[in-house]
Amino acid sequence: MTWTVVTAAVLVIIAILGGALYRQRRLNQNLRSQLEAAAANLEKLQQACSRLAPAGVVQRLIADDVQPGTGPKAERKVATALFVDLVGFTAMSERLEPAVLARVLDGYYQRMSDAIDEHRGQVGSFVGDGIVAYFGATQPNPWQCDDAVRAALAMRAAIDEYNGELDREGLPRLSIGIGIDRGPGLAGLMGSRDRKEYAFIGRSVNIAARVQALTRIHQVDILVTETVRDDLDPGFVLVPMPAEPIKGLTKPVMTYAVRRRSTGREPAVG
Amino acid sequence: MASALDHVAWEACLLDPRRDRALESYARRKMGMPVPSIRYFTSVPWFARALIDLHPEYGLLMHLDQHTADVLTLVVSQENSCRFCYAAQRALLWAQGMSEARIQRVEQNLSRADLVPRTVAAIAFGRSQSRVGPAGAQEALQALRRAGFSDDEMKEIAFTVATTDFLNRAFSIPAIPSRPLEQMPEQMHMRLLRPLINRVLQRHRFRGRATPLERLPSYPYVRLVKAYAGSPIAPALGQTIEEMWASSHLTRRCKLLMLAVVARGLGCQVCAFEVSEALQREGLHEPTLTQVLTHLDAPDLDVLERLLVRFARDTIWFEPAALQRRTRGLRDYLSGPQLLEAIGVASLANGLCRLGAMVMGHS
């Protein structure tokens, strides 16, 4: 009789422990799958964020455990700013269906961004149909002027190729104007407490935008300032343009149209 | 085993593995177990040996505690997005008996402020050297001193960071497959062998002992090697540099040009000066050197030099997949051993220039 009771009690205890263990394992499994789902979401979020800031900036913010409202200090740097804009965009936007216009613009943004990335630049922001890019803002780059001009030449080639595709679809061709200037500024995450973006702020960004506007006057597609010319590889073929006044500067500005690179010595790699 | 670098894009490997029994047994003797990745590097023996001889786990550190060295390796590999080295370091922690959960806690702790100040300072130093290079060296060294590190420990921290920068590039540029290491903890036979692997690893990971510096390498980098006199780091570093110069797949001038470009890109004045002097001894005129350093091109350069100065520049700051794609393009112009030697020289240049700024500026 006693044995029966003891056996029954042991069985009950084993059953209770077994049940508890089973519940605990299920709970653990549940928590693990939640954790994995959270990690996957975080991963997606990180990938989405990396489209909003230069490559590496998001990873660094995460690695440094940067809290909302704080951020790495902005630093003084000398960087090269490139501003590219579509010529005649307003007229084109009135003629095309919104869906078609959006597709054409996406193709343009992608090709311009690829050319900038390929030459170690960072896309700062899209301003309407314009793009601001920086060279040497996130990491030291003593070759930033050459990089910016190479990127501009790659953009020219990319637009030519894109125009071929647009022709085949019966869509209007695109043309671009590019302005490049170099100078000191402040680089880092900037903005309000709730919304920040990685930016390079300095006079050279404004000058690049205004030099870009001069491409319409001089009927060329790539213009650089004297500061850029002084640092540029002599292999680039430049043509001096007449000095023009630009807003914010007292003296007229000398600019140089970039034709091409004269030497064909470099094998194309990558 | 999910890791923080799972999302890092990694191209197909650029190199073909080739067996070399002598090198494989050298690696096995030194590290205690087969090192399959060494087969990718056997066509340039100095490079393969450097991967083993400069590894900070095996008898090179006399003063710095192993935990700080392990954390630094993990942090720098994370900064450089080297999937291979990160997976190797994780596999090492796993083999030492750490659970996946504990490894993840270690990774999460790398960014937490409640670590002991010494570890925080060491992590900050590793990050700053990988991100900004020599420009931030003095400030980061001051932080290490404030955290209580001795001069000898600081030199070993600098070496650990620089050698990890070298190893990261050596494995990242040719996209050495990381999957076997990442999958190791999931394989049943590896789980069964785990205690044995741990014992072997423990036996082969040993502290360095004072070692006299018997031979100095030829100029440049003599000062750098001398800065480690008395430590086993000095002969290891000296021998690697000497063997690199002696290898004939690329000319000495081409290697010096690559070193000069990396020194210029990182802004390391000390290395730039020494390498420039060495280039002038090779007969390169100063205007040509100035033009190369300013524009990565000059009429006096041959096709190979022109390609490799640009390649060297690409290795200073990089996204692994983009650099791997660019390096693949070089295969049309370089033989297999030339390409591998170029990867070795560029990787070593990045390590040496960072180390030069940290140690020579410091001493």
C-alpha cells in the first residue's frame, strides 16, 4: 500500500517536473524565435538605414551604441563637394506621366550614385532632381579632387549610356550639369533631436551648386573651380571659361570645363 | 552561428588553393592544428608565413593580457568588416568553451559603457586606429596611458591592432571563404572534438619570451623594428619585412611605391619620409614621386606600377565586396603569384604604416 502511494507520488512529481520542463523548453524556444525575429528586424532596419546615410556610418553608430539625441562629434575637414543637376527637368516633368517620370528619375539617381560610389565619394542628399556628393568627408582622402572629377566623367558616360536606353523607349533624353569645389567645412551627423542626417556643411557646397548653374551659361556639362584645378592631375584636359559673378562672392569666379583625361595609359580595372 | 557580420557581402574567392606540405606543416606546428586557409597563400611563401608568424595569439605578447588582445582582434575585425577574421575569432572563443549566448554577450558588451576603463580605452584605440589611422594616434595613445597601460603594453596593443589590420586585409581582399569557420559550431564532429581542440589551442597559445634582436631588416622600417627590440615581435616583424623585399614577383620599386601610397593615404609622416628616401635610393626622382603621391600616376611608371599604386590606395579604406570586385579585375593583368604578392604588400603596408605612426611617433 505504502509503496503504491510512494510510487504514485513519485510519478506525479515526475509528471509535474516533466510538464514544467516541457513548458520551460517551449518558453525558451518561443523566446529564442522572438529573439531571432527581433535580430532579423534589426538587420532589415540596419539595411534600410544604410540607404539613408553613407556606407559605414550606420554600422559605426551601432558599434558605438549611440543613443538618441546624441551622436559622434562633427569634425572640421577639407572635402570636395560635387553638385549635379538635371538640365530642363521642369519642362520634362510636365510632359511625362508621374509613374514614368519616377522610373526615369530612379534610373538617373541610381546611375549617378553608382558613379559617385565607384570613385570613393558619398552621396550626401538628393535635392529635388539634384544630388550633393562629398569626397574626403568621412575618411581622409588626399586624392579627393581627382576622385570627384573622375566621378563627374563617369556620370557623363553613364548619362550617355542611359540616354541610349531612353531613346529606345521613346522617352526624352537627359542632360546634366555638374559643379565641383573644394574647401573646409563641418562633417558629421547634423539635424534636430528627432531627425539627423550625415552632412558636410561649408561654403564649398554652395559654391559647387552655383558653379553647377554656370554650366547653362557656358554650355558645358562639368565645371570645376580654380581651387579644384590647382589640385587636379595634369592629365585632365581643362578649358578656362570667362569669369562670372556668383551669389555670395564679391569677385567673379573663374571656372574650368572638364573635357576628358588626356592620357589613355590607365588600364580599366574594376 | 549568427554573427554581427553575417550581412557583410563577400564575393567568391579570388585565389585557387594550392597544397604545400612544408608550409602546411609549419602552420600546423605553430598553431597546433591544420590551417586549411594557408593553402590560398602558398604561391607567395613570405605572405603565408607572415599570416602565421605575426598572429598575436602565438608567443608574441609578453605584457598585454590575452583577454584584451582577443577583444581588440574582435573589434578591429568588426571595424574592417572582415568576415573571415571575425568568424575565426568567434570560432576560437567557441572552441575555448564559450556558448553562443555568451559569445553574443561579449559582442554586445563591446559597445557598453560599463566595461572596465582599461578595456574601454583599448577598444576605443582599436576603433580609432581602424577608422582614422595615424591622425587619431596620439589622442588615442593618451587615452590608453590615462587608463593605466604601461609603455610596453601600449606597444603590444599597437601591434595587435596593426597586425589585425594586416590579417583582415590579407583575408578580405582575396575573399577567403569564411563559411567553414562560421559553420564549425554547427557540425556534429566539431562539437565532439571541441574539448580536444580547446586543449590543443591552449597548449599552443603561449606568452612571448624576451628575444634578442639579432638582425635588422634593410631600410626602411629599421626604426620600427628597433622599437620592439627585446620583444619576440621584433624578429618576427623584421623577418617578414626582409622576406617581403627578397620575394621577386614584384620589383622592390613597385613594393615601395605601394608602401608610399598607403603612407600618404593614411597621413603617416614617419613612414612617408622613410619610404620616400628608400624610393630615391632606387633611382626614382623626387618630382616623379611627388606626382605619384599627388595623383597616383606619373609618366615614368610602368603598367604594373600604375595599376598597383591605385590598388594600394583602394586597400586603405574599403568595403570588402567592392574591393574584392576591383581586385578581381587585376587578374587580367597580373599572374597569380604577382596578384597574391600585391595583396600581401598592400596588407602589410596598411599594418606597418599604422604601427609606424603609433609606435615611432610614440617612442
